[in-house]
Amino acid sequence: MSITKLEKLNYIDAIRGLAIIMVIMHHTAQQGFVKIPHAVAVFLSLGSRGVQLFFIASAFTLFRSYKNRSSVENKPTRNFFIRRFFRIAPVYYLAILYYMFHESLGAKYWLGSQPFISMYNKISNMLFLHGFSPYWTNTLVPGGWSIAVEMMFYLIFPFLFFRIKTINDAFVFLNISLIFKLIFQEILSYYQLMTSDFLWNEYLFYYFPCQLPIFALGIIMFFLIQDSKSINQVSNKTLLSSLALLPLQIGSALDFLYLNHIIFGIIFVVFGVLLSKGKFSFFNITLIRYIGKISYSMYIFHFIVISWLAKYHLMDFFDNYLINYVTRLLLILFISIIISKISYNLIEVPFQKLAKKIISKMETGTKVLASES
């Protein structure tokens, strides 16, 4: 089996690096007792949109790599799921084990009316099904909601890849995902499954239908970067449909609550395209790219770093809010980078190599069977 090696895209690592830095900036601002001015706190809260930047980068890279491998592998779909499992599961399972023994450090407020983290909750996390319940999506592993969303996208990805052949198809998928999101949002706004209005509205943002349009935008970015002139292939009907649906998203009270992640997604696509063309080169530096390389481990472990620093009252150092915040941010980033570097080298890389070995053996076996038939 011979697979054409894809060119390493530095700007994708830079995007991932910026995404995790944004997320950590947001979570850092939620800590400590030195009060941050409201306007600054609102600005820092925009860092939470780094998760959507991750989703866009994910859809882009998956389309790019699957396109390369599907033409040379015998079982590209099977191999895709093997790669994705060994990419996500090892570090996430380690986090599950950690929080099972340190439940007090998890996001217990997500339990709502439930008294404890149930066995079903733990099993759902092991199977990546925790996104289906508002009581499971974030209670065991903080930030686990995004892993559930990512795995759901993996599940439907091969189906999407073989049906989205052009940028016009990608825009059609964006329109479908926006309609899908709106329908579910309206229905579930009336049929609430939690007693807490706040937690229910949070869940309606974190669950898969609400995030699906972001992945559609990542696919659009793939076609735009592959061929900048491909935008001319989008039919007027498709483009007008997209423009007509966007005001409905903006007009949603739920979206206003979260500063409209879809609009941010569109901004991120423009940013990604410009970055791929050499613009904003000050973001594409070695440190940010390296952070992007280890960003998955950083996403999982920075919650643990924050919880331990908070436990030992290492969140406030100065009375000046700006100096205090920057000091706290640099400390969290520094410790998270060290832990994540170890995790990347000892967990992520070995399991990715294991996935390659498994696929190589299975592909060889498939070729032998084909030659004997």
C-alpha cells in the first residue's frame, strides 16, 4: 500500500494553536477573585469560540486527508474510523479515569437535578454518546461536549465526503444544516428535558445540531483554499438561500446568548483562507504552531491544570486585574504546554503509530484476499 504523503500545512497548526489559546484565555478569565471589568470580561469570553475554530480546522483537514487516502486505500472508511478512534480515545479515556477518581474537580453543576455521576454517564462517555443527554454532556470530563460533537461528525463524515463534490454542494449542506439546527432548536425550546432553564439553553448550544453548520463552514473553507475561484461555482439560488437563512440565525435569542457562533464561524473561514495565502504571518510563528501540534492534549489537560491551581489558591497574584490575569494566563499556558508535550509524545504519537500499523496489516490482508479471489 502506498499513500501519497500530504504536505504539512503550517497554517493549520497555527489555527489550532490560536484556537486552544483562545479557549484557555476564556477559561482563565473565569478564575480568581480580582475583578475584571465587565467589558474586558465580555471580550475574553469570546475566546470560547476557539472551539468552533477547532471544528472548522477539523472539517478542513479531514476532507483534505480523506481525499488523498480514498484514492489509494482499499477500505478508506474503515481506516478512517480506526485513525479517528486512536486519535481521540486514548487521551480522552485517560481523562475519564482521572475524573472518575476526582469527581469533585469536574463540572458538577451540569448534573442539574441528578445527585451524582451515574454509571450510565460514565459508559456514555466511554462510547462517546454523552452528547445525547444534557446530564452527561459535560459532567464527567469538562469540555467533553466538544468531543461528543466531534465524534458525531466523524460518524457522518464518510457519507458527507462522497456526496459533497463541489463548493456548491458544500453550501447546500450548510443550508441544510442551518435548517436542521433551527427546527431542532425550536422544538426543543418548547419541550425542555431539564428543570433548569439555564442548563437547558446551554445544552441546546452544546449539542450536535447546533454545531453542525460550523463543520459545513470548514468544508467550504477546504474548497476555497483548494481553489479560490471555486466560489464562482456556487449557484445564485444556493447563495441566496444561504443569505436568507443567516438572518434567522442572528434573530434567534439562543444565538444572541452566545454571541452567534455561526457568524464567528464565517469570520474564521475568511481568516483561514487569508492565513493560507500568507496573510497574518505574525500568527504563523513557531510557538503557536507547536501549541497547535499539541492542542488536543492541551484542551483536555488545561482544565486539570486550572482546577489544581485553583485548589491551591494560585490564581491571584496582583491587585491590578490586567497584570494578574496575564500572569495567571502565562502560568496556565506554561504548565499545560509541559503536560501536553509529555502526553503528545507518550500517548498521542504512539497510538497514532499503532493505528497506522493496524491499518497497514489490514490493507495488506485485503490485497491478499483480492488477489486470491
